[in-house]
Amino acid sequence: MCVHMGLSMVKAIKYVQQKANSPVDMRVGIHTGAVLAGILGQRQWQFDVYSKDVELANKMESSGKAGRVHISDKTLAFLKGEFEVEPAFGEKREELLRIAGLKTYFITKVVKPFASPCAKKINETQDINSHHSPNGSTNDVLAGEDDNDATLDDEELLAQNAVSNGHQIGVTEDEEEQVKLENFKQRLKDELVTRDGHENLTKDTNIFLRFKNPQLEQSYAVYREPYSSLPLLAALLVQCIDVLYSYLVLPRSTLHFINIAAPLVPIAMLVVISIAESFSGMLPKFFVDVSKRFNDITFVRELAAIIIALTIGLSNVIDMFFFVTFVRTEHIVSESEFNATAGMENDVDVDEEGVVTAEHLLPASFVEQMREAVPSERVLYPSYLSNFGVLILIAIAVIAQLTHLTKILLLLSIAALHCYFNVFIMQDLYALEDDLAHQPIISTRYCASGLLLVASLALSTLARHMDHEDRVIFKWKTEVAEQKETANDMRQRNEALVYNVLPVHVAEHFMKNTKRSHDDLYSQSYAEVGVLFASMPNFSDFYSEETVNNQGLECLRFLNEVISDFDALLELPQFQDIIKIKTIGSTYMAASGINLQRNLRNDAPITERWSHLAVLVEFALELKHALQSINEQSFNHFVLKMGINHGPITAGVIGARKPHYDIWGNTVNVASRMESTGKAGAIQVTEETCNILQPFGYTFLQRGLVAVKGKGQLMTYYLQGKSTSKAEPVAPAAVVLHGQETSALESTTELEASDIKMPLLKHKVQEAAAPCEGIAQEQSLGNGSAGQAGVGESQSLLE
């Protein structure tokens, strides 16, 4: 697949050459081996691979030829004859390949075309079409293509297949987006319709509908819906109806009025204090706050609801108990009928069934007083009180503050009390009502009691169902809240990841620009930018893939600690305008001046325009101090080789699937050359950069002319340090360079930026001892103790 991809990339570049009339070309190098994959550092994360085989693959590319796929003999051993090759002799052009004992080859022909899943579908379609095309023209659509055409990607194959079958896709992007949106809505609707809340709740609750999770049950007990206290108004309304119908139907006595009116006071007080928070805009803030505190206490809220339910229920029961003293039967058509019925029972203290009535339990004088209070024209039926009990049960069933178990207990208790009074206490009153109703088949007291029982059972079932649905809704809301919290947490993690992969201003461009298309490019040009390259040249000697180092993993752990310490410096306030670009193996790349918020005048002085470059130099010096601290702790002797340059650059995000922020331009190339042609322990800059930094008080040591690939001879300087007073510009004639040093340094092996990636194989440095004499001469010319110390470290390392 790598070879097929390489061939496709070469073909894509040729297509760009034809369309853009550009000489751009591509080399592809492939090697097979072992790698360590991971992320180094704490900022500007990028997934990368490290090993000696990675360095060999890099050299396979650099030693190849434009427009060709260059593979090693190790890779060829895995291709199983699927490609024809020819010798490439890359080992003669690259020393590292020769040292590794590799032989290299160029791919010349594809023997077995690559069959992607998309291509298989296209072939199946063509097979079907061949049955409908007698001349078989559709089978020959791709027959005339070269073998390398098998490396086309799936999209191109799909396009060719569509054209060959005469199908033109006429759907615009807007219509495609609309179709996707409709499909999403339909899937969401199907998911909501098929979701079974009952089944989901069964596994989370017991038989009493209590959540098995104690924390979830506690949360449900505390949770309350908005306006959930309003159903308490039903209890107040029922009690008011009791007063009204008693005034219109039942006898108007003082005792009766006290019995039905007294409960109105506590019921009204509890209802008002419970529902006050639902009318925060209409009531004083004091009442609203008291109501909130009252309802926030679960026990108090439930106790108030129980008191209200018991008050309206027992009020009617007590009313039944007392008003049986008015009459022997509650349904009296006239006073004369009542007297006649009473006359027949004057001599009977206990009824025939041996049941004691409420009249027998009260003093005779009180009963007589009650009788005198009954108007002769009043018609009283005991079923009024029993039917009113059904209304009380309904009011209790709709209370939202109580669980279904509490509701069922209250409903059955109040219904049982009413039934007891109907059957045993007011039997003589119901007997008279039955007489007036011409003796129905089933006694009215049993019908009324049955109605109460049926109503209580039905309302109990309704209360359980309501509690079940409330718990389902609560569970869904809890899940939605958890999913929302998870989504927010994931979004924050994703944003943190994006901000750690891209610079802040670039990440904001992608995250906050919601109208941006997914394939929009980001690029920005900057006129005044500083670029820093810092590498550890002796890390390649330290790196080892032996078993004692866990195949190189421990070496990478150490490199990760070094780069993480470098990244930690960027958190300091003075280095906030410095941006880490990337790491290339053991090379650290950073830039300054990439800040869209910098607004400078055209006539601003150099010290103001290039202040960020001075900060970049300070950052480079801090990198040296950080590495020195690591060396002291780990007993190592790593040094940094750094190069700094300034000028215009172009910055942007490349790649669609794994975007990466990078900078390009001549400034970047020269900065890379300053690092690769420099010496260990020193910071090398160009003459132009030296002239800009001198007004900031930095001192420099002239190195001389250095051969830079693609730039010719450049005058470079080593940064020595920073003096207390601003130094005068250094004249080239003021420094005399040793001839041997110039010759040795000019012949330093150059490493291109693309070749910096993990130089893990040891180079044969033929000039290892030659620069020592020149370095000693440079040391005698240094005018700062910091510069002398740095050169001394380099001398010790090279020795």
C-alpha cells in the first residue's frame, strides 16, 4: 500500500505540473523496519515516529530521483513480486545507506494492481452492465489504462465509473447537506420512538419504584419540577367546595360550620407557603425566599403535603361522625318522616344488627340541640358525604410532593375510614335513603363504599403510573445532563487539544469561525519574524536501540523530558509571544513576531520593532540553562547548537486530515543553515541579525564567511552574551580569524531542515580534532566570560 500510495503521489505531482505549468516534482523513499511512535513535549503536539530505520527511510528519499519511488531491499522482500524493479544504487549516493548495508531499487511497473473496496464495487457494477451491453464496451473503459493507473484513489475511480455509465451527479452541495440533515432527523425520530422508558427503568428500580442507586434515589427525592407545588391548590379548592355544598345541601349549624371551615386556615397557610416560589414575579421577595427554603427541605415539603391530605380527608370523616346526630338517617324527606322513623325506634337503643350509631355515643341533650337546628325543609342524603370523599381522593392523588407509596397509603386509609362509617355508623341513615329509593337491589351504603374502594384503587394505580413516568423523565433528564456534561467535557478536551496542536490565534480561527468551510486554507504572511533552531548534536551518540534501553524507548523518554522542559519555558510571561513551531527529532524550532495583535508604526525604532527578536535570544539562552540543569541531574553532557535568523515568512496550516502549523520562507531556510553549520554550545546568526541585536546590548564574535547551501558565502557571528551597556557594532576588521578554523568550519557537514529528523546513525566526522586549535584561538579572542564558558564546553566535547 505504501508503494501504491507513492506511485499515486508521483502521478498527482505530474498532474500538478501539467495544470499549473510548474517544475515542482517529488521524490519518494520507502524503507521497512521498526519504529517508536508517540508524542514528545507538552505543546504543539504532533504524532511522530523515531528509530534508525526512520532515518534510513529519510535517506532513501534524499538519495532517490525525482518522479521515482525508491525502495530498499528490506522493503522489496515484503512486496512478494507485485512490482517490477530495477537497481537504483542509492547506497553509492548516500553514505548512511552504504554503512547500513542496504541495496536500493526503483519501482518500474505494477504487476498486480491494487484492488481497493471501491474498485471492487466498480468492477461489480461493470460486470452487471456487461450483461446489458452486447458489444462489451463498458468492460473496456479502463482496459487501455497503464498498469500504474491502478494506483488511482477511490474518488477518481468512482468518477471514471460514473462517466463511463453516463451518470452525471446533479445534486448541489446545499441539496446534499439538506439530505444529510433530513436523514439525521429521521434517525433521531426513530431512536426516540423506539426508546422504551419502561424497560430502561425496570433494571434500575425495585418493585417499589425506588432507584437501586442510593445517590440517584436521593437526587430524585430532592429534585422537584417547576410549578410542582401547584397541585396543592386542588386540596384548597376541595375544602372550599365542601363549605359551599354544605351551605347549599347540609344543615346550617354552628358545629358543622366550625368543622368544615376550621381546616381552611392550615390548608391555606401550607398551600400559600408552598406555591409562593412559583409566582416570584407577583409576590414580595421575602415570601418567595421563604417558600424556596421551605420547599428545599424534602422532609418539610413532604410533611406539609401529608398534613394537607389528612386534613381534608379526616375533616369529611369527622363531619360524617358528627352529623349523624342530626338525624337517624341522613336522607330525610321531611321532618314528619323523620319523627315517624324516630318514633318507631324510641324504645331501641341499639339497632337490630347490634351496631352502635353515632347518636348513641353522644349526650341526649346535644342530640336534641342538633335536631332543633335541622330545618324542616332540608333534604339530607348520607351519600353526599361519601361522594365528596371521592373528590377528596382525587385531590390527594394529584399531589406531586408525595411518592406513590405514600399516596396509596393515604388513599386506602381515608377510603377505609369512609367505608367503615358508611357500613357501620350510618347504616340507619342509608336505610332511610334506600326506603326513599324504593329499596334498590344493593344497599346504597355498599354502593357508596364500593365506589370509594374502586376510586381509591384506580387512583392508586394512577399514582404509581405517574410516579413511574416522573422517574422515567427524571432518569432521562439525568442522562441528558450527564451526556451534556460529558459532551462539554469532551468539547473542552477537544478545544484544549486543538489549542495544543495549533497556535492560539490559528486555533481561534478554526474554532470560532463557524461559517468556515472544512476545506478552507489558512495562511498568513509576516514581514518581521525571528526564527530559532536548536538541536542536540550529540543525542545521536546517546541514542541506542539495545535491550538495556528498551529498544530506544528510554532514550526517547529522556528526550521527552528535555523538550517538555523547553516547552515549560513558554509558559513564562516574558516568553508568551514566542511560538513553538515543531520538533524535528532532537531539533527544537520556535519563532517570534507571529502575533496578529502587534500594531507598530512604520517609523518605529529598531528596538521597538525587533523587541521580540531580543526575547527570542533570551529564550535561546534559557534553553541552554534548562539543558544544563538537566545535565546536572542526569549526569549527561548534552549541548545545544542553535541558529537564529530574522525576516519575512509565510505561515499556515497544511494537511486536511492531520493539520499541522508550519512556517516557510528564505528566513526559515537560513535559520536552519545557521544551526546546521554552527558549532555545539554556540548561537550562530547572520550579519543582518547581528546588526539588529547589537542595539539591545548583545555582544558577538565574528566567525567569518561560511558556505551555506543555496546562499553562497554568508558572514556569520557567534552570540557571546549580553553586556550591561549597549555595545558598538562589531567591525569585520576588528576580529582576526585563524585560517585553519575558517577552513575547518566552512567544510562542516550541512544538514538540511528536511534531514534533521533524528540523525540516529553515527556520522564519521573526519575533522573531529582539526577545529581544536582554531577554537582555542577563538577563545582567546572572546571578550565575555559567558562566551568563554560556552567555547570551553564545546572544546571538551570535541576532545
